[in-house]
Amino acid sequence: MKRLAQAVAGSLLVLIGVALLVLPGPGLLLVLAGLILLSRAVPAVARFVEPVRERAMLAAEGSVASGWRIAGSSVVGLGLIAAGVIWGAPVLHWLPATGWSTGASLIFSGLIVFALLVWSYRRVHGPRP
């Protein structure tokens, strides 16, 4: 039963991560998390974990390589949060899929951008003393 739950959760994370590769959100990290869970249930999947981990870590390092990239990621995070508020509070009625379900997912994506930015910065540059 545990292996089945891990396989289902891992598969869902991989699917959501693949969708987030083109949508705003941490797609590569969700694919990695899904593969790790899935590899516990299906050992043959374990061979895909390390290449995805390397790619995800390179992307994390690249996101904080310069001040401009950090600023750009911050603008994207703020933009996602602002868009979430606009979509959530039906300010512009002509927008598709208005409502707090869409708004909350955009706000959550913006918060994830900031959390990943802080995590990547600490991982690359070390924590402040």
C-alpha cells in the first residue's frame, strides 16, 4: 500500500512539474521530487533522478548568478502575486477564469518563486553569518 501511495504521489508530482515547465512555477524541482518518490516505489526510475537533480541544481545556481537575474526573478515573483490579486478579486471582469482558485494558485506560485530564490542564494552563496 505504501509503494502504491508513493507511486501515485510521485506520478502526480511529475505530471504537475512537467506542466509547470511551461507555466509559471518550479517545474524542474517538482519533477525531481516526483522522480524521487516514484523511484522508491519503482526502482527502475532511480536512473533518471541524478540527471534531473544535476539539471535542477544548475538551474538553481544560474538563477542567482548575478544581481540582474535575482532582480528579474523578484520582478516575476511580484508579478505573479499581483496577478493573483487581480485575478482573485474580480477587478477586471473580462479576464478568463477569474476567482480565488486562480488567484490563489498565482499567489502561491509567486511565493514559491521567492522561497526558491532564497534557497538558491543560500545554497550558492552560503548563509549569512
